[in-house]
Amino acid sequence: MEATIPWVAVAASLFGLLVALLVPTLYLPPGATLPSASAAGLEHRERSAWRPLLGAGALLALALFAATLPTRPPFGTGQILGRGLLLGAAGALLGAALLRHIGARVARAAKPPADTALQLTAIAAAVGLLALGVLAVALATLLFPLSHGDAFNGVALGALLVCGLGRLIFGLRATAPRLADGAALQGWGLFIVALCVATAFGHLHFTHAQTAARQVPLGMAAVVVLALIIGAGLFGAAPSATRVFVGAGAVSAVLLGGLSVVVLPKLVPGPEALTVALLGLGTAALATFLAWAAQSYDAEDPGPFGVESAALLALLALGLFVVAFQALRGYGVGLALVAGWSIGGAALAALCWRDLMRARAAVWPHAAPDPGSEVETIALPLHRLLGVVLLAALFRLFLERYRPLATDLTLTIHFTLVGLVVGAIFPLLLGATIGRATWRRRLAPSAWSALLLGIGLAVWTVALPAAAGVAWGLRSLVGVMAGLLVAGIYGLFGVSGSRHEEGSGIARDGALLLSVGMALVMVQAAHLLGPLGMVPRTTRVAVLVALATFGLVWLVLSAWLNRRRVGVAPPTPPISGGLEDASSSPPASGGPGGAASFPPASGLS
């Protein structure tokens, strides 16, 4: 009986994967050959980004798994952390392969795919991504019932590693900027980390005798997958993209809310679980409205909803965390997060739709989307809001695992303050570095500068919290966790959406992913710094000097690699028409269209 919900989640995720594979096959049938030189160029460009992601992601996951093979701490008997990491990385790599497969079908289509076909395919892609996340967490629950903490942390770290790598590779590649940028992978990474955190809180909050209550977040995520499929059936053929994704999100939220009213009181004692689940749904819906209001204004004239909307989003995140925590502690925050992803799943579909529309415009420039129809400008702020709540949940999970750090801060509160400043500043600094590198990379591509950037970000993600813990003690890490949350809230401010963000968008999103990565590293490995708490003062100073030296060398070398290429003309993409037209000339007018009912199986206009 205790394995019922995980097995139901496995079945739901496998069904979701089947839908994700069948819909593109039905609505995007390929032609006999590539239809044009533009399509061949798009294939080449996409392959140049996807292959490094799949190869580097697999190699990094295997290398980190090998590093966990020793049986001494922090790995423990059975190396559960490493196995969970492999599971999460495998799920993320399969998700990347799914997106690659669907994008290739657009490029190889015999005719320009109809708007309706792309809308249905985008929802199917989002369903496939969510299903892979649910499948990874369900398998971790079934395979490692006695080591849930390490297993879920491993799944989250493995998935975030691949998704962050994908966001970086797509942001730095030297192609027309109007192609896929990895935002869909980034959103999926936030989802699987949120599901891992919520399920981990369930195991911390309830005893083994309350197994069903422990696994409620996993069951809710499975419902989100199935509800999004139903939403696609009801609204996938709507005449506008806005109606499609808003309708799919509404159906998903209504179905999850209705099932929560019926089922949650039977699985979780008391009314609090139902309250926080509905609160998560309402917060995500209100955040969607605020994002829609904010994206209606220009970058030069934000209007009455520009900064105010960002501030309200931050207050929504804070209010959701406070109310959910008061109701059910960290478990309540996790439930609210998973419930919010019922609408976040539709936002993920909107990001997939944007990538498919860009791919179609690259091959058939005359079929470019209407620039006024930008559903993705709502999706990005919503995902950032859910990311901020996720950082707050990770902060609480850190305190749960290292409870003594939260009970005696009076004598060392200044160390906590130092940690807060470090945690708030460094993600923003590194995010700005990513944004600047993205801009330079597109002007003058350099593989060495991209490699150096990736190495530096990986080192900072691990070394910064480690150095803070050694130099100022473990209690400073409480401040670092709080600072990461502050940095995430700051990322909500500013203009969001594809019209205004190429470098700025990846800077904010890069800072958010780095914050989540640092938080996961601290949750998993902060206890290793305990024996170092009594190191001599000279050793602490040496650690800070070494980190500062690395940072200085990294910045100088990065600047030199970029500066020496100033004046080099941007490379001309080796294709004719498609990508150049898609990125430099205004797209044709005319918004998305489609029939009011499901189109024929060909889905081609």
C-alpha cells in the first residue's frame, strides 16, 4: 500500500511520455528530404548546440557519480547520492533529447506547420518534460526508501546540472538570437528541484506510518501531467496562443484543485494541506495576471505595472512562504510549490511553443509569428516567482538538516550578516558576467571563453559557500542561504520577456540557477565543514586569499579572451535566408491562427 502513489506516478509519467512522442508524429510528419537550405542550416545550428549539451552532461554526470563511489562520508553506504544524481541527470538528458527530436521534426516538415499543430506539439513537449521529472522522483522514492534525503538531493543536483549547462550553452552559442535559448530546460529544472524538495519535506514532516501523506507532492505532480493533457485536448486548437496556454493552465489548476478538495483531507490530517494547495494555485494565477499586466508596457516606459508588478510578485512569494510555513512548516511550502506548477506547466508549454515558432520562422520566414503575441513574456516571470519560493523552501530545508545552526546565532550574528551580503551579491555578479559573455559571444564566438566561463561558474557554485563556511563558520551559511533568496527576489525586477531580453534575461536566469545550485550544494554538504570550524585564523585568511586570487585571474583571463577578439566581424551563418531573415528583419504580420477544433492528423497548412 505504501508504494501505491509512486507506482501511480510512474504510470502517469509513462503515459505522458507516450503522448509527448505521439503528438509530434501525428501533427508534424516529416518530408522525404530537408525542404530547403534554411532547414539544413537550422539542423546544423541546432546540432552544434544539442550535441555538446548531451555529451558534456553525460560525462559530467558520470564523473560526479564516480566521485561518490568512496564509502566514507559524505557518500555513505550504497552511494545513494551518486545514484540519485545519475537518475536526475538521465531524466534531464532524456528531456533535452525530447526537445531536440521535436525541434528536428519542425525543420524536416514538408510544409510550414500550422499554428495549431505547433500549439499542440508545445503542450506535448511540456507534458513530456514534466513526466520525466515525475518519473525520476517516483523511481527515487521506490528504489531508495530508506535514504530519501540523499536520493532526492542527488536527483535535484543531477537535473539542475544538465539544465544549467543547457541554459549556458544555448545562451552562448553563436547563432541568430531568435532560436531556442534553453529557457524551457531551465523551467523544467526548477520544477524537478521543487518536486524533490517537496517530497523530501514530506519524509521529514511525517513518520513512516503516514506514508501516503509523505507522497502527496508526488501524486499532485502526476495529476498535473494528466491535467495538462486534458487541457491540450480542450484548448489545444484554440484560435490564439494566449487562449491555448491560459486555457490549458486553467484546466490543470481546476482539476488539481478539485481533486485536492476530495482527496487531500483523506491523506493528510487536518484542513491545512488543502488550504496551502489552493493558496499555491491562487498565487500562481495572480502572478500570471501581474506578469501579463507588466509585459504590456515598453522597456522605455514601464507604465504603472512595471516595477510595481515585480514588487507585488516578490510580496506574493513572501506571503505564500509565510502562510504555507505557518500551516504545515516546510511541507506546506512544498505542497504550495507543486500546486503552483499546475499553472507553471502551461507556462513551460508556452516556452516550448516559442522555440517551435522560432524554428518555423528560421526555415519559413514568411510564416514568422506575430511579434505582438508573446505568451512567453508571462511564462518567464511566473517561473522566476516559483524559483524564489523554491529558494525559500531550500532555506528551510537547510535549517531542518542543520537545526543547531538556527538555535544559537546571538554571539556570531555578524558572521550571519556577512554571509547574507555574500549570498545576495555574488549570484547577481555572476549573472551579470553571464549576460556580458552572452553578448560578446554572439559578436565574436570563442570556444575558449565559453569553456572558461563554464569552469568558473562551476567553481564558484561550490567554492563560494565552502569558503564562507571555513572563513566565518557554519553559521555564516544561514546568512548565505538568506542572501541567495534576496538575490532571487531582485531578479524579479526589470522588464521580462523576449522582446527586451537577450543578455539581461540570461543574466537574471543565470543568477537564479546559480542560487538554486549553491543552495543544493549547501543542503547536501554543509556538514563536511564542521571539522573545519576550529582552523587557525591564518588558514581562514589563506582560503579567502586563494578564492580572491582565483576570481581575479578568472576575470582577467576572461576579459583578455574577449578583448583580443574585438573588431572581429560576427560570423555569417552558413545558411541562406532563414536564420538571417528571422533575426535581422521584422517578422511578417499576422497572429497565430487555427481552427476551433482539432485539425486533421497532418496538422500542416
